[in-house]
Amino acid sequence: MTSPAQRVPVLMYHRIGATHNDWERKYCVSPEAFAAHMDTLARAGWKAVSIDAFFAWLDGGASLPEGAFLLTFDDGFRGVHDHAGPVLRRLGWPATVFLVSALVGERDAWCEKHNPDGHTYPLMDRAQILALRAQGFAFHSHTRDHADLPTLDDAALQAQLAGARDDLEALLGAPVDYLAYPYGRYDERVLHQARQAGYRAAFSVQPGFNRPEVDRFRLRRLDVFGTDTPAMLRRKITLGSNDGRLTAALRYNAGRVLARLGIRH
């Protein structure tokens, strides 16, 4: 019998598709690499669970098996529909996508100033979102315009948070309870406003595992990069770290051995 999970990692992907420069290779995973990532995790005994199951576990209402993880995608790129969807359908795995509500069916305009080549990429439209929803995907909020939330005044902040919930609930015809902070940026004012806007929880980009006692508005996620090999991803999800290098795993294991021996390092 599988042991119950004591901690659950959350993986964070962005775009799935082709890349054209080093900046894109950090935030974009090729379709082939994504399939290899998922197949490697499946063979190693990992299994993606729904966001509802994740929160039921956090809240003590249900157990999850060891090897459970939550799979998330920020931004809602069309490549999630075109490339990730078929892989996850084959595996029977759910996922959660955090959408930029004012840009559904548009392009990632916020990346134009960050991408050295100025490239932008298409975001899913309503039909693609609903097709993935029928497959078992869940959709929640990444704000209205992918705004840098701590820089906004109170009125603009509330428009980004509450406005996105309103937009997405109208689009989906279902509650939108969860938020992923754009750029992973938040402060105490953002946390307060997110609660005021009606969100039940929010995801950061702070690495580590989630346990039932975790702050619901500082949930942890592991960033998956386009340069991560399947072996690196296995180390990340096993260690709860954004560093998937073999040397990081060796340091981690050596530290555990020394701790058991009562030796400080």
C-alpha cells in the first residue's frame, strides 16, 4: 500500500514550444522535453493531481499518495493546448493554468520588453481553454494584465485582482478561487488585497515543498526551465529545489548523512 504524502511539490511551467534565444530557453520548454519530463516522472512513480485534490489534502479533508504533485502553467500560452494537452491526456493527468484574463486569445505583450528579440507568442483563446477544461484542466487567475502587483496603487491593484476573477468566472462559468502572482512578486498589501478580492489561496515562485501548515497565500512552486533534463527535473521534485544539478543532490544527501551523525556542516 502506498504511503500517504507528507509534503507535495508544485511544478511551474510557462510556455511549451520552440525557442529562439537564451532568454526564451529559460522560460520555455520544448514539446519533446515536456513529454520526456512527464514520462520520466510517471516511470518514477510520480502522479499529477487536481488542484481540488491538492487543497483537500492541505485542508485535512483527504489524503494523497506519496508521489503526488500539482502541475501548473502560468500565462495560458497556446502551446499548453497544442503540446502539453496531448501528453497529459495520454497519461490521464490533470493540470492547472493561471490565465491573464484581459489577454485571452491575444499575445504575451508583457514579454516584449523582456525578450531580447522582442518576440511575443499566442495565448489560448476561449475555445482552446474550454477544450482543455473538458479534458480535466482547471483555470485560475494570473491577474488581468500580468501586472507587477506591488507597484500598483490600491485601486489598480484591486482592478487587477478582482477584475481578473470577474473576467474568468464569466468566461468559465465556474468559481475562480486561486491566484498566481505575476513575476512571483507580492507584499503584505498584495496579500491583503488578494484576500479582499475573494481568493482562497495564492501561489508564489518560492521553491520548496508544501505541507498542510503552509501559508495559503505563499504556496511554494518549483520553476521548470527549458534547460532542465529529465534527470534534473527528478532531482528538483525530489529535493524541493530549483537547482537540479547532480552536485546539488550530492550536497543535499551528504548534509542528511552528517545531520544523522550529529555533525554540523
